[in-house]
Amino acid sequence: GDVYKRQTYKEWFENGKLSAEGNYKNGKKDGKWMYLLENGNTDFIGHFKDDLRHGLWTFYDSKANKSYEGNYENDKKNGEWTYWYPNGMVWKQGSYKDNLKHGLWSFYTEESQLVMQGKFENGKEEGLWQSWYDSGEQKDKGYYTNGLMNGKWEGWFLNGNKDYVGEYKNGLKDGIWELSLIHISEPTRPLYI
């Protein structure tokens, strides 16, 4: 049968408070690990398999509010990830594939209003992307190809009147653009820092 050595590991701050706790299996991190801040609040909790992040990971801010959470597979972000504002409302959520954003991503205000949405393929914007004002009215709409703006883009003022319409080709404006007399905005780039 399998013969392995399992050890519980604990580490402390100078002030005597626990800073980390988890298990080793055959000399490698394995299973649930918890890391704490000096004030005793949780910093993050995650799972390891053979010394690699594997499974659910949850990260917290210094005031113990959940900050972001998602899954790792073999030390790479995979699957759905959610990020929160300090007030507990969702800031952004979407999926990763091998550490790259992949699939639909949505971005929200602290009041839960959807302000931007679009898809990624292998870490680059792809297809239709849209943005909205905090009040919910459409702000911009356009297309990406391999991370570059391509095709028709159009934008609106908060009152619903057209602000601009034009074409992009490989990330650069192309051809004639129709702009309002008080044109003040450019298409909104994704805010996914």
C-alpha cells in the first residue's frame, strides 16, 4: 500500500499569533492551508496538491472581508473567479483557463450596477463588448478581435443621444467617424486590473 508521511505545520508571528497552518505529505504542501495576518484575521485559505495550488482559494482584505475567490488546477487559475468590493458587493467575475481570462466577464459598480461586459479568449478581448453608465443606460458598444478593437463601435450620451459611431481596424480608427458636436468620450476600455 501507499506509505507516506503526513505532517502538520504551524508558523507564528513574533507576537505569538498564528501566521500559517497546513499539512505536508511526503515533504510537499498538501490539503488545506490557512495564512493569517498579524491582527489575527485570515489573509487567505487555499488547497495544495503536491506543492501546487489546487482547488478553492479564498482571499480576504485586512478587515476580514472576502476579497476574491476561485479555483486553481496545478497552480493555474481555472474556472469561475469572483472579486468583491469591501462592502461585499461583486466588483467583477468571470472565468480563467490556464491563468488567462477566458469566457464572459462582467464588471459592476459598488451598488451592483453592471457597467461593462464582454468575452475573453486566451486572455484577450474577443467579440462584442458593451459598457453602461452607472444609471444603467448604454454607454458604448463595439467589437474586438484578438484583443484589438475591430469593426463598428458606437457610443451614447447619458440622455440616450448618439455620441459617436465609427469603425476600428486592428485597434486603430478607420474611415469616417460620425461625432456629436459635443463629443467628449472614447470607447471604454475594459477595467480589469
